[in-house]
Amino acid sequence: LELLGSLVLPRGAHRPRVLVCAPSNAATDELCERVLKEGFRDLGAGVTFPDVARVGSEDAAMASAVRDVWTEGRVRWYLSITHPHFVAEFNRADALLKQAEGAMAALLGRL
């Protein structure tokens, strides 16, 4: 687990694709939680947060923080939502992205 603190990506690198296998569900969840929380640092001191998908049996023990990225849960969510709900969720996420872009632009303007 010490390796996670030292993962550094070259500047301009594509978002990483990582397959994690571990001897226990707890170890897999720990790795997923750290990537979700801390992401990966690039050489330009930026942080990237890869899309994480947790694969596993519904009966397996799973940390609550990781359950949101569990593949079965994602599939069930997508199958259960209506088109208007999907559009609303998309618009909410888009608004958050625009807000973050505005905040970043303001910070860059202060440099």
C-alpha cells in the first residue's frame, strides 16, 4: 500500500487504466478507497482521479465508500432511472463541472 503514495504520472499522460487484484475484499476496497480519495499525482503536481469500477459478488463484504463504484450497483442505477432523471443528473454534473472550471480559471488568473 505504500506504493500508492509514490505513484507519479508523467505530465500530459493519459488517465491511467489500472486493474487491481488483491487476496481479500478488504484489501481491494482499501486500494479503491485510496484511489477515489487521493487519485494519482502527475509530474506537474496535478492530480487525476481515474474512473473506478469495483467488481465483486453482491454477497461479498464491501466497504460503503466503494459501494458507489460497484459495477452491479451502477448497472442497476442506470437501468432504474427515467430519461428525465438522467437528464437532470447530467445537468447537475455539468453545472458542477462548469463551476469547477470557473474556480480554476479564477485561480489561474491570480498566478
